[in-house]
Amino acid sequence: MKIDREREKTIKKQDVAAKEAVLELEKQQAEAEAKQKREISIIKSREEAEAEKVAQEERFKSELARVKTEEEIGIAEENKERQIIIAAKAKESTEAVETERVERKRLLEMTEKDKLVDLATIEKEKQVEVEKKNVQTVIRERVAVEKDTVVEERKNQRYTCIC
């Protein structure tokens, strides 16, 4: 029985050692699995962080592009408004030049008309003066004839009286 006992003891020791070895292996396996899960978790976290970083960078680039586009649109609108103002001022200037040209032409025509009227008036006054001179000449001639007539009549009267 002693041998059986020894054998049982040895078997029990082997069972215990085997059980310890199995438990140790299970512990190592659990630790390995936990380590692997941690590493996978770390890798996932890194990947997620990297993905988030890339997403943030893309959002930043997108926002930057949007802001730049808005600025360019604003500048383009300001330039458009400036061009409209410049065109309006150019139109006003052109209209002012045209108005001035028309006014100058009208004044020139009025001056020319006034000149013609003045020349016609002067010509009419000259004709009136010539007519007045002619009338005065006729009056002088009549007065001279009347005077001569009166002188003749007086002479005749003197001769008639003397005779």
C-alpha cells in the first residue's frame, strides 16, 4: 500500500504540478490576451486619433477655403460695385461734355443769329440814314429852289415896282 500511496502521492504531485502549469499557462494566456487587447486598443486609439487629426485638418482646410472664397467673392463684389461707380461717373462725365458741347453750339448759333440780326439792323439803319440823307438833300434842294423862287419873285417885284 505504501507503493500505492507513493504512487498516488506522485500522481497527486504531478496533478498539482500539471494543474499549476495549466493555471500558469492560462494566466500567461490571459495576460497575453489582455496585452494583445491593450495593444489593439492602443493601435485603434492611435488610428482614431490620427483619423480625427486628419478630419480636423480637412475641416480646417475646408473652412480656410470657404473663408478665402468668401473674401474673394467680397473683393469681386467690391470691384464690381467700383466698376459700376466708375462707369456711372464716366457716363456722367460724357453726358456733361456732350451737354457742354450742345450748349456751346447753341450759344454759337445764338451769337451767329444775333450777329446776323445786328448786321441786318446796321444795314437797315444805314439804309434809313441814306434815305434820311436823300430826304435832307431833297429838302435842301426844295429849300434852295424855294429860296431861289423867293429871290426871283423879289427881283420881279422890285422890277415891277420900279417900272
